Amino acid sequence: MQNPVNVPLNDAVLALAFVGDLSMGQPTDHSLRTARLASSLAAEAGGSIPDRVAASQVALLRWSGCTANASGFEQLLGDDVAGRDAMLTLTLPAFDGQARAGILPLAQIHCEVSGDIASMLGLGAEVEAGLRNVFEAYDGNGMPGRIGHPHVPPVVYHVALASDLEILSRAHGIDTALAYIAGFANARYPAALVALVSQHAKAWLEALESAPLLAEIAALPGHGATEVALPLVGDVIDLKLPWLAGHSRQVAELAKVSAAMQGFDADLQNCLYRAGLIHGVGRAALPNRLWNNPGRLPASDWERVRLMPYWTFRAARHFRQLGAEAELASYAYERLDGSGYYRGLAGDALSGAQRTLAVSTAWVALRSRRPWRAAHSYDDAAVLLRSEAAQGRFDGQIVEATLAAARGDKVRALPSRSSVSLSERETEVLRQISLGESNKEVARTLAISPSTVRTHVENIFRKLECSTRAAATLKAFTLGLL
């Protein structure tokens, strides 16, 4: 990888699939298995190679919008991860009318964000249309547009059937899965495709157990050497919590500059940059309530938090060219005195790069607002970080290099200019809504009226060609507007 910002398309897609599986409470090979099943169904239905590729890509990215509506599912279900797993496995109690109404805007956010991701990755019109309509149904009772047959893209049916088959056969057995699917013939899915699934499901599921899924998907046309920008993956990860907007980019940039100040070679600087972008992968596995809790977590919850970098480490096996970065990323919360997690390593067991990433991650957190506290000033955060070093948790020399980098002692290249032009006030409003503030909160922060905020938000949506705040946030970071 010559350009540290870019990674192979396949690695980016697989990273987003991994995050999606964690967000939905699914096994980390769920999307891979679904992609294989969807590709097989598309082929059996007479689809071309491009149809099979589209089915695979839509299946891998089907849950890529899940971080964007995690906060909404936290409010609706309490536990956004376990709750969505219960939805998929049909173990969630039936929604009342108010809850059903609450699902629609969450589906809209999901579909807009995942469609935008496909567009940013350059995956083509068929994949983008599939993701923007991924919850639509044959009979028009899907979401969010209720468009129905014949307007639903065929790839939506291929992926929906594959996903339901994979999840329900695993959760309840193949006979129950097929009975459930048959009950929605010409309702959720076309009857002809239901018949094909009923005929071939057992053979397809058996083949999954011996198939080298990663290698097979990587070999499909369209999953080749094209490179895409890795910061997009970090932005999608950060959408899980509104107050995390831009967090992964800040950690990545700070770690790289700190490494340069310490004299690390260019390859290691770039590795740290990429590791910073993906160090939050494992956060998707944990419910938002853990991160939003302002008080002391009970021991059971704290043990779950300590597994966050473990899940980041597990992501390494899904990548061909990002494996080293994912492993490095999993050291972001280790401490020199052994009090960190998940490994609890200490002293010389932690390399300079691992120590640098840990300090950079801590600094960005201290300088950022959280639901339970304001952002620390530079001076206050520096005192806290130096205190941690004095107590043996951070490397003192690396702390000083990081503080110098944060001061701007080394000038970074300016981001390229975006073709989208926002006014200074629109940029201020966008920055506030990207952090999860309501119109009233933005109005108080900027000392303007809520109606003025609403007008600015409408202008921002129009210029960014989006209709949800999550999509606006994702596009703003991708375009360098924030």
C-alpha cells in the first residue's frame, strides 16, 4: 500500500462486514456466509456473474448502516446489540404500534448510510440500489419506501432470503427456517425464489462448512485490487455514538505525527495511522448503554468493555493487507503497568508503536466532549496525561512527543478542498449536529434561534444530498468538511 490512506477495496468491505456483524450481535462470519448463499441463489435464479457479484457485495454491506442508527435502537430496545440479534432470530416480543413507528426512521437512516457507503466505495448502481432498498418487500410492506414488486431490485430478495436462511437455520434449525421462509412467499420474497431456496438450502448450508469463504469472496470479480480510502471505515465505526464523530481520524493523525517526532520510519508511521483508523472496530460488539453510562460500571459490564480490543484483534483474520494494522489497533487500551486491556501486558512487552497508539487514543478522548463531561482544555489534559505517565501507565517520552504533536509543532498537510461549499455558519451547525446535538441544543450553543438552525440543517442536507444527520456526518468527514 503506497498511499497510507488507501487500502484494497476487499479489505474495506470485509472490515465493514465485520463491524456490521458485531453491531447486529451476529457471529463474525455471518455476512461472509450470507454472501456465499446470496451468490448461489442469484446463480440458481439465472443471474449473471455481475448479478452474483452484486449479491455478494450487498450481503457483505447489508449491515453497514447499523452503527448509524445504534443510538435509535438503544432508545427503542435498551440494548442495541442484543435487541437487534433478537429481532433477527425472531426472539423479540412483538412491537406495539409506537415501537413499530419508531423502526421506520431507523430503517431510513440505515438505508441512506449504507447506500452512501456503496457510492463512496464505487461499487456500482446495482449494489447501491440494493442497499438503499435492502428492507423492502415483494408485497410493498417493507421499509423505508414500501415500494413493492416490480420496483424492488432482485438483489434485495437474494440477500434477504440468504440472510434469513443463514440466521434462522443456525438459531432454530433448517426445517424451522424453511417453514418461516415459505410462509412469506409472495409477501416478503417472490414465491419462485422461495422454491429455489427450499430445493437447495441443505446443500448450500452443508457447502458453507467446508468452503474457504474469505478466499472465495476475494476471488469474485469486483473484489479485486481497487483501492479505496480507509478513513471511511473509521467514520462508519464512529457513527455508533454521536459524540465519537471524527474520533478515529483524530487518533490516526495524532499517532502518525507523534511517531514522526519520535523518529519512527515512514512505514511504521503509516501503519500507526491505519491502526488508529480501525482501533474502534470492537466497539460495535458492545451496547451503547455501556459507553453512555456516566457512572462506575459493575464488574460484569466492565468485563465486556475489556473485550472491545479483543474484537478488534479478531478482525485481523478477515484482512489480507490490514492484518498487521488490526493487530496493532488491538493494543490501544494497554498500559505500561499492566492495568490495560484486553491482554494486560506490561513494560517491555509493549512496543514503541503500541505505546504510541495508547497515548494518542487517551489524549483524543481527554480532549473530546463526553455525555458526562466537557472536553478538557489542552493544559488540563496535559496534566492528566503526565500524571498517568508519572504513575507508570504511559511512557513519559511518548507522552511528551504526543503533546508536542497535539500542539501542532509539526505541520500536517491540509486536506484537499471539497467540491461542496458550506458557509461558516453551516459548518458550525454541521459540527454540532455531527456530535448528536438537537436543533434546540445547537441553537443554545451558537446563540441563534431553533428555526434558523432548522434552515441551516435543510441547506446542509440539500448541499450534501442527504436526508439524515448520520448520512450528513459521514459525508462531511469523507469530503473533509469537518
